[in-house]
Amino acid sequence: MTEQQARRFERGTDGPKVIVAGVDGSDSSLRAAAYAAGLARRQGALLAIVYVQPVLAGGAALGAPVADTTEEIAQDLAAQIRESMERIKGIFDIRWEFHTFRGDPYNGLVKAADDLTADAVVVGASEQAGHRFVGSVAVRLVKAGRWPVTVVP
């Protein structure tokens, strides 16, 4: 094999195989899932859509049924995603899975990305003003430096 043959670029063989998209029901997270779906389609990658059910100790202390509420959100998100995927069926073929974890969003996405051996993580930009000072999940994922992270506005 010549040196030129060894350096030849192979189109479509070096992209991500598993893309994790974090969703929480916000507009930016749903845009991130749509972006990740397009990336997964183009790369032939598995799209792993992840919702992390927050554990709200304060809500539980006040008697709020937090677990039931977050489970309802997870079920609603899964239904929305299935419906969206059904609409594009036959037009675009995307391999996808829906995963849900309990905990804080950052640690849940890290666990998902590690468990699924993710090659890339896509999340929506935080819509909360306070995150500019404290740090959003997206910023924390970027700072972790373990995967390429795309933040969708």
C-alpha cells in the first residue's frame, strides 16, 4: 500500500455511532433532539434520547407527588418523540431509543453517555437566566471534556 492510499479519506466511516440527545420538554431541548436526529440520520448513528427525571427533595417534603409528575413527563416526552418519528417514517429512517434516568440532569446525561458509549452529546441551551452565573448542564458537559458536545439554541 502506498502512502497516498493510506491517507485516502473514507466518506461516512469515521462519524459518531451513538449520539445522546438530552431532552426535558423545553423548546431548546426539543430543537436539540431534532438536530441530533438529523445528525444521526446523516451519520447512520443510533440516536439515544435521554430524559433525566429530577429528584426534587423540597417538593417531596411539601407533600408533592414528585415521582408521579416526573414519570408523567417522561411518558409524555416518549409519546411526543414516538409521534414525531412516526411522522417521518418512510421518509427518513433513524434508529432511536428513549432512555430515562432519575437524578440531576448533568449526572444523568453523563451516566447515559457513559452507559451507551456515546460519541457525541447534543443538548439545548438553558432557558434559565440564572444559569449564566451558576453554569448550565451544557456548560458542565463541555467542561467535562469527555465527548464532543453540541449546544442548540
